[in-house]
Amino acid sequence: MKAQSTPLLVASLALIAVGAFSVQSRAEEIPNFQIEIQAVAQGGPKFTVMNLSGKTVAACAIEISIWSEGKGQSIIVWDAALKGERPLEPSAILTENLPRVVGAPLPDKVKVIAGIWTDGVAFGKSDWVKIILADRTTILSGYEQEVYFLQLGLDRNWTRKQYLEELSLMPNPRTFHWTKSTLEANQRLDDNQEYLQRVIHTLLTSLQQKIDLIRQAKSPANAPTAP
């Protein structure tokens, strides 16, 4: 859908890197993005981010706010490695739903405040770069635990009931929610152990793909220092 073009609904910005991650003290290339807010769009308000730089974005933190209030209302993190999406290449466009508070005016200001290029170099606010990296670490750890759990079940030839019983003992009820919802929704797995194992193998394959994407993503800690 074509974006609205009123001043309040379109913002173009150029962000200057204010310092890379800890091991990279020199200024990097200025990240250049074009932001458009689509107040009326299918499925609700959305915004787009066009990468006008010459580099590819692996992840970024995006601040959403109301211009008149002069402060950030919310920040969302987009990370290609976590979403299973392609990195944002030069001239490519990222489309996301526009977060809003019920009863409050529609946000009219969106800006990229930090991120990581695909070569591992960071830009923008270092605290948000650290949050991006921390999210990767947390989610990677969860995926690895889920893989271990599923493989253990295969090795011990657990039934669907046994998988669910073991899941119920997890300290965090949200742990392995994808596995739990899959097993809960397929009661017929009780009568077909071979089919159950195929489902578990499918879950393992998908999780391993997610793990590989995160592991392949470079981080500022191991990126080469800019010349």
C-alpha cells in the first residue's frame, strides 16, 4: 500500500554512528535510512524502513515515538537471524507493524537508533547494541536446551504423554512453548509412536536451522577493526 505523504506521516533521517561496540572505537559509515509511516494499511498501521546506505543491516533497534512528546514511546528490535528473514540489503525495505498505546495518538516519529551490519560492525547507541547481542544469546541458549530435550526424548523413546509430563516440570511455563503447543495439538500422536518421532525430528531440524542462523551472525566482539 502506498505510504501517506503528509509531513507528520513521513520522516527521513540520517543517523550518525556515535561509537561502535567496545572493541571498535573509531567512527563508522553513517547509517542512512528513509522511514515512512503508513497510518492506514491492511492489518493496521505500519511503518517501513528503507536502507539507503551501502551496507547490509543484520539487526537494528527502532525507536517509536510521538513527535510532540519529544521522547521515545517504545523500542522494537529487528534481527534477521532471530526472525529467519533476509538481512536488510542496500535499497531494501523492511515493513513492521506500528506499535501504539490504546487511547493515545498514533506515533508519528520512527528512527533507527542502533544496529549491526552483516560484517559485524556496530553503529548507534552501544547499550542497544548490547541488548541485541544479549537477545541472541538468550534465544540461542533456549533453542539449544530445546534441542537437548527433544533428543533426550528420542533416545528414551518417550511417548507424547511423557514429553508433556517432562515439560510440565520445567520451572518456566513458557519454556519450549513451540514444542509444547505442537504436542498438545496432536492427540493422535498417542496412537502412533513412529509418527511422533517424525514430528520430533521435524522440530529438531527447524530448531537447528534457527541455531545455525544465529551462530552465523557476526557480532561486534569478533569483527575486524576498521582501518
